[in-house]
Amino acid sequence: LFGNNETPASQNIKGDKFVGKYYVEFENQLKREAQNLKDNEQTPIMIKAQELLQKWEEGDEETLELWRKMNNWVYEGFNKTYNKLGVDFDVVQYESNTYLLGKEIIKIGLEKGVFYKKDDGSIWCDLSDVGLDEKIVQRADGTSVYITQDLGTATERFKDFDLDRIIYTVGNEQDYHFKVLFAILKKLGFSWSDQLEHLSYGMVDLPDGKMKSREGTVIDADDIMQEMYLEAEKKSLELGKLEGFTQEEKNNLYEKIGIDGSGKSTQAKFLEEFLSSKNETYLTCEPTFNPIGQMIRDIFSGKINSNNHVITGLFVADRLDHILNEYYGIISKLEKGINVISDRYYFSSFAYQGAHVPFDWV
């Protein structure tokens, strides 16, 4: 509908961003078509999307081939970013697999009377007895919805792994969704349904509203790293701090700074202030506000004279003190289940200084 045979390679763009661009295009077209309709489901573009979903679930090879191609583009893009950040995963679950288990669970739920079928063929769960509303678990045309996949994913996790519990770390926008999910699993009689928790956190909004990938109003990790890379390059050139460095060493330094934080972060502010000083040591991480951390700040500000070895020892002591005082407190809060956890004393992995003191392990 929109692609005109374009590919990430032909457009010189990462695969995830390429697909994301058309995600936004789809949403814009949907809004245009929905202007005079009450139900988005009745727009021509949504009907086409629903037809594609039906073909996909039925195993139509042409549709599956397109889906695989699109997914590969996205995964290639994701992996480039993850590799740059040093992130990897032990296990990856795909909703394209777990929705099948979800459908099997729905069949069992129908037999048990946990779910019921409406006249149009859609399948629902009545949760009014636990203070929640009715919830659709399968569309009238037989295709799955988000919660179909979630039912399958949770079941697969407890089946494949010896788990004590599952903690879903998802924004508070989804509070109701997880109440519904947990309630349905409990109704289905899964013994582990009480071992599920939703660790909710506050949504991060932009000045003009909340971030939405379908509208293109998101802060992209690649863009943040590139912005910081350019800022690090600019600041270093202005200050002349990298004389004697090869271009490769400079690029590695800029990239480390870019990965370490965003332009608005306290680490970045600390970096800018410290690079502006006359000291030959470069920023390693953000100290805490306890007595040891304050001593580090006093050294950086010039109030106390010191050397690299003392600074190294102070950073280690500050980090250990932080772990002892904060880490176990966070774990105990997780045990109780709370709405928001924030550890503002995040220590960066970046360390570099003129004398090459090995701070990288801090």
C-alpha cells in the first residue's frame, strides 16, 4: 500500500526504523479514513489489515513470506542497537508462537465455562465478580488479541522454567490489562496465577504529550547516542583535550560517551563540567550524595587536592557503600511489590582519562 518496493538497503536506513516509518504511515491513513466513522475497525485500511491477520493465522504462504521479511528487517535493526549497547538475551519468546498456546487455553476455558461465546462468534470472559469488566479473548473471525498471546506466554514460561514468580515491568498505562490477565489465569485454575506481579512505573511524557510509536512521537535510542556522539566530539574539539589521540581512539571515546547517557542526564552534565576543568582525569561516573560521594565532588571542584589513585579508591568505596545501602532496600521493596522504583545513583560503565588509569571496571 505504501512501500513502492522500497527496502532498508535502498533507503539506507536501519530495518527497525524502516518498518517503524510505515507503522506511522498506517496510523496516519487510519486517522484520515476514520474521520467520518465511529469505529476504526470499519475503515478500509483496518479491514485490509484484519484480512492479512486472518491469512497469517491460516498459514497463507505469501502473507507469511512478507511477514518474515518484515520481521527480519526489524530484528536486524534491533540487533545493531543491542550490540552497540552490549545487550543480549538468554531467552527470547515470540508472540507469533505463544498465541497458538493461548488459543488452546481459550478452548479449554470454553469447555470449563470460564469463557463464553457471543452471537457473533467472539469469545469473552466475564470478570464482574472480581470487580472488572468483560474481556474479549478472541475475535469473531477467530483471530487472537493481545491477551490471547499473554495467556500463552505466561503459561509457556511456567511450563519451560522452574519459576518462583514472574514480574512484568510495564508502564502504569497497562495496570488494568494485567489485573484482567491475572484474574483470567486464576479463573482458569492455574496454580501459579498468584505468582504473577505487575511492577508498574510512571509513563514518561514529552512536553507535547506521551510517546507513541504509531505516531512517531518517540525518543529513539540510536538518535540519543548519535546526538551524544556529536556533542562529545564538539566539546572535545573545543577544549583540545584529545591531543595525541588517534582518530580511532577519538571515535571510540565519542561512542562510549554516546552510549553512556543522554544530553539531559546528570551524567552528561557532570561530564561537560568536568571536561571543562583543568584536571587531566576524565569523568568516570556520577558519585552519590553520601559523605564519600561529596568528597569526590569536592576533589572535582578543586576544593580538595588529590591524585588518580585516591580518586579510584574513593569511587570504589562510594560504589560499595551505595550497593550496601540502596541495593538491598530496592530488593525488599520488590518483595513487597510497589508502584515505582528509581535508582538515581546509576553508575556509568564509561571511564577514560589522560593517564590511562583503569577505571573501566567501576
